[in-house]
Amino acid sequence: MARILLILAGGGVGALLRYGLSGAISKHYATFPWGTLAVNLSGSLAVGFLWGLSERLVFSSNLKPFIFVGILGGFTTFSAYGLECFNLLREGEVLPALANIFLSNSIGIGLVFLGFALSKALICWL
């Protein structure tokens, strides 16, 4: 139960960090999603840095989920995606890594379009 509460608390911290950083950047630059880009890139840097530390230092069994699932998961899931791709490539699993990159991006964006179209169809139907 303690682990779940730590993940919950970390997720709240990460979401607030995302809101603050993205909002601070986006209010100055409206023509491109710089705030989201900053969150995704800084989250990727953070996950790589912290994962590297976690391989050398002893993290408690609750600290890893608090940081990686909670804080970074609440901050950006892009960091988890980047870490998963990195680990696949590091383990020599090039084809699964490339498949993950291609499928996540192409199908993910395609599903945004599909979801949008479905919502428009629902609105018209109502």
C-alpha cells in the first residue's frame, strides 16, 4: 500500500511540474507546442540520467517507482517510451525498438485523428 501511495504522490508532483513548465513556456510561444516539447525532452533527459544513477547507486524498492512511475510518469510518459526504446536498443533488440518507435508514433497519431473523427460523428448523431 505504501508503494501505491508513493506513486500517487509522485504522479501529483510530476503533473504539477508538467503544468508549470509547459504553461510557463507556452504562454510566451503560441505558434509551436514548445511547452510540450520542453516537457518531453527534459523528461527524457531526466529518465536517462536517473536510470543511469539507479544502475550504480542503491535505490530503495519504493524510490524507483516513486521517481520513474510517479514523478516522471506524471511529468511525461514520453520519458518511459524513450527509456523502453533505449533499453531495447542497448540490448541489441533493434527491430523491436524500431517497431515500437514506428508503431507508437504512426498509430498513436492516427488514433488521435480517429478519436477526433469519432467525437465529431457522435456530436452530429446527438
